[in-house]
Amino acid sequence: MGAPRWLTATEQRAWRAHLALHKLLMHRLDRELSDSGLSLNDYEILVNLSESEDRRMRMSDLADATIQSRSRLSHQISRMEAKGLVTREECRVDRRGTYAVLTDLGWQTTQEVAPGHVASVREHFIDRLTDEELAELDRLYAPIIERLKKLR
């Protein structure tokens, strides 16, 4: 295996800056969403379902889309079912499959919360960068994201 390739000072600063940005931004967005009774995980699930055909997704596809284990997603969906935001339905074609389905209350909640959430994303991230910097971030992150998706 050989000696470890320790991070250079520049690499260390970049890595730690990435970690700090991610943690601080997710913490801020989660806190702001909590005023509506949602977590950032709840919101991500609501958005995925709201953007899906018939506002439903197979649980396995939703777990992949939200980068969660099936077990963790199942617990999250149970909490959201208790709030009336989603329901589960059996898949008629494949009895082993289950759908997560956005309820009318879940759709209404998404519609009410989305404008404030988007404003927060703009305030804390998007509006802090130029269009060129955003395009550069997208270009830089894309190959890393694709590689990590293949490793899942």
C-alpha cells in the first residue's frame, strides 16, 4: 500500500473549506426549514415526490435520489406519514415494491415552504457567487459526483 499521501497545505485548506461550507449551509437551511415543522430531509423527499410523475416514487428510487439507505428512508417516511405528508402504496405490478406518495397536504406544504427555502438558498449560497463561479463549481463538482455515484 505504501506511505500515505498526506494532504498539502493547499489541499487541506480546500478540503476543510468544503466541509465547513457544507456543514454550515446545511445547518442554516435546516434551521430555517424547522420553522415550518420540516427538516431538510423532509423537504428533499417532498421535492422529489412533487417532481415525480403522479407525485409518487418507488421507495428504492427515492432512497437513491436522496442518497439514503432504504432503512433510514423507511423511518423518515414513517415520520412523514404521521404528519400526513406522504402515504405508502403497494406496487401493483411488483408486490415486493412500495411507493411513497405525496398527499394533498404534502403538496400544499411543499408549495408553501418552497418560496422561503429557495430564498434562503439564494441568500446563503447562490447570490454569494457570480454566474461564472456557479458554472465553475458545477464543472468542478460534476466528475467527482459522477465517480461517487458509480461507487454506490
